[in-house]
Amino acid sequence: AQSVTQPDIHITVSEGASLELRCNYSYGATPYLFWYVQSPGQGLQLLLKYFSGDTLVQGIKGFEAEFKRSQSSFNLRKPSVHWSDAAEYFCAVGGTSNTGKLIFGQGTTLQVKP
Amino acid sequence: EAGVAQSPRYKIIEKRQSVAFWCNPISGHATLYWYQQILGQGPKLLIQFQNNGVVDDSQLPKDRFSAERLKGVDSTLKIQPAKLEDSAVYLCASSLGGGPDTQYFGPGTRLTVL
């Protein structure tokens, strides 16, 4: 069955510290992988996506993610967190067929300490 | 460019009542999605339209939920009758095409069923 697991429900980091959010997926075919961010009262905003090619993907707001097929992982990283990064982060996997259905993980809430 | 518009933003109803949500996608986007996001979970796809045809409605509870996309543009999602477990945020998203095209999300409608 297709699924996405985000092992960390809640993470707290200090402003300026580095960040890594974990994402593991289960998918039968080669997946398309996404990271979205959701601020309170807002819709989801795409941070980055991986379709093929270079396994290190750069996104907006200084985020990057690395696709590791052997580990079925797509972890999100940022070298220095800003207070405005506090939000909920969702990893999602989608297929290559006509349907654009995304399967989301349960999300990781990021809290940033001053 | 205007984003995905949704209304209302908030709705409170009693169980067994009916409710409808409206979505206006980004101009020119052929594909429209409705997702349900229950508190503490990631979004789950309810239905996907390509123009005004249904691509995927496998997770839509068809005994109480219905959706339509008039003339391939705006869409409405209806619940009749509502149950307590329908309390969630209903997110609309649109994309240029189907498949892996980036999905742009609206702000959502928060439904509370009492």
C-alpha cells in the first residue's frame, strides 16, 4: 500500500540552528515526492518537489531535500532556521499516472525558539 | 496571478444538516481537487476533476458527499447529511494538468459539525 510516514509529530529548534524533518515513503513505482508547508489559517504551499535527476533538490525559503531510494526517504533540511519557519510541514508522494492524487504524511509541527 | 479561492472560510452546522463549499481555481487550470484534512492528519483526496469530468472519486463517501464542477471552472462540494466525523478543513487545489503538475491550494473551509 502507498503511504508516507513522518516520524516526528513535533520538533522544536532554536532560531539559527539547523533543521532536518524526516519523511519515509512506501510506493510501488518511482514516486514523485513533495514537501509542503502550512501556516495557521493558510493553505498548503509547495516548498520543493522531486521528479527525477539530481537527488538533492533545492526549494524556496532556503530549504532543500535529498531523495534516497535505498532508504525510501526524502528528508527536508535547512541550515539555519528563522522564526518565520514555524509552521506545519507535510511530505507527500504522488504517482506518474494521469491522476494527480497526493498521499500525505501526518505532518510535523515545527516550533522555533528565540 | 490570483490564487485558489474558497468560501466560506468557516462554517458551523448541526449534525444531519447540509452544507456546501465553493471553490474557484486558478484561471486556466484544468484539474481541480478536493481534499479533506482532519485535525492532526495530512490531507486526504476526496475527488479529482479534469475539466468537468471526474478522474478519481474513490475516497468520496458517496452516500453523503457530492461534488460537481460546472463548465470545467468553479466547483462545489456538498455534504448531506453531515456527521460529527465530517468536522475537518476542506481544501481545494488546482493544477495546470493532471499527473505530477504542481497543485496550488486554497486557504480551506473549516467545518465544525456539532
